[in-house]
Amino acid sequence: MKNRAINFLRGVRELCFPSRCLSCTKQLDESAILFCGDCCGKLNFVNEPLCTCCGRTFIAGENHLCSVCLDKPWFFSRARAVFIYNDVIAKTIHGLKYGGRKECLATFGRLKKEANPCLDLFQPDIILPVPLHAKRLRQRGFNQALLLARVFYTEQKEKIDCDTFIRCLDTSPQTTLRGDERRKNMTNAFSIIDPEKVKDKKIILIDDVFTTGTTVNECSRTLKKAGAHEVQILTLARVREDD
Ligand SMILES: [Zn+2]
Ligand SMILES: [Zn+2]
């Protein structure tokens, strides 16, 4: 009888708090980090040496400005990410965006605290998630960048603003486009409802993945044009490039 009661309670707990690995769905012991040992081992934190500006990682040597940043300055002053983008992160982000599996957020919030390069970012006056177009927001029901902002900045939630900065163009998914097309696709995609809110402000912009940087750069351009003092970027993950 006792066992049946315990099993019943376990079942209920399982329904409410399914402790399965966020990536491969393997059953887990009770743990705050919802990745199994295998997937945890595959998580790859961004580490030094890296580009002091865009956060691109180097195989060896000292921190320095990468060739991309030397060549073409960005509209943001610094970008940092928690993880190198890989299969484990890809599956988890996919589960969040298309399956609504929001239990990954607490895990990501905790792991962000272990990500030392993120300490390079300034204390912001205002925190802006990269906005979704209203149509996509209606389809999905939430903006994953806003949810990430809330777990990355738990103690500064009052600085998070999701009304001032909007996406006015419903752009085609960037993943299907290359270089120049990405830039064209993004140009003038964003706008600011109330420029007073960003004027002379130090802004942290949050997104899920830094791929080529085109999206966050266009966001930063729009914010700087409206008078923002400085923009820095924090993403959950960053695509690794060879350098
Ligand atoms: Zn796993
Ligand atoms: Zn760089």
C-alpha cells in the first residue's frame, strides 16, 4: 500500500515536474540541472581566449580583437554567450520554441552564473529582448528572448522592457539566407515606440543564438540611431567559427 502511494506521488510529480533530460529526454534523478550526465558532458561553455568585442572563441593565445571586428566595427560594443552552440543546445532551444518546454529556463539561468565571460558585460540601464514580430508572437505565445532575459537577470527584472522595441517587419527565417541576403532581410526590421526610453541608455540586448550577428547588429544600429549610449549583447549560445 505504502509503495503504491509513493508510486502514485512519483507519477504526479513526474507529470508536474518531468525530470527528463532536456536534450535526449533520458529519465533523470532529482536535480536542478535538467540535463543527464551524457548531455551535461557535451555542454560547451564559452571560454577564453576570445575576441574582446564579438566573443568569438580562439583555439589558443591571448584575448584579442578578431579579424571580423578589426575589419568592420559592429554597432554593439561587446557580445558574450553562455554556450557554444551544439546539438544539445539546438535540441533544447527547439524544444522551448516549438514544444513550449519552458523547464529548460531555470537550468539555463543557473548555468549562466557559471559563465565567466558574461561578467565582461556592463551593468545595463535597460534590458531588451530581441523582439518577435506580432504575428510570430501570436503563433508561439511567447518570446523566448524575453524568457531568457528574465532568468539571466533575475535580480534586475524591473529593467526588462518588452514594449519599447518592436519588430515591424515579419522577416523570413535567417537560417535559410546567406551573408548579404541576411543583412538585406533585416534592414529596417526593427523600430522603437518611445525613443526617450533608450536615449543615452546603456542597453543589454538578449537573444537565444548569435549566428552571424546580423540580427543583433541591426537591432543595435536601430537603437544607436535612436540615441542609445551603448549596446551590448548576451545570448544563450554562439555558433563556433574557426579562427
Ligand atoms: Zn541527455
Ligand atoms: Zn570579434
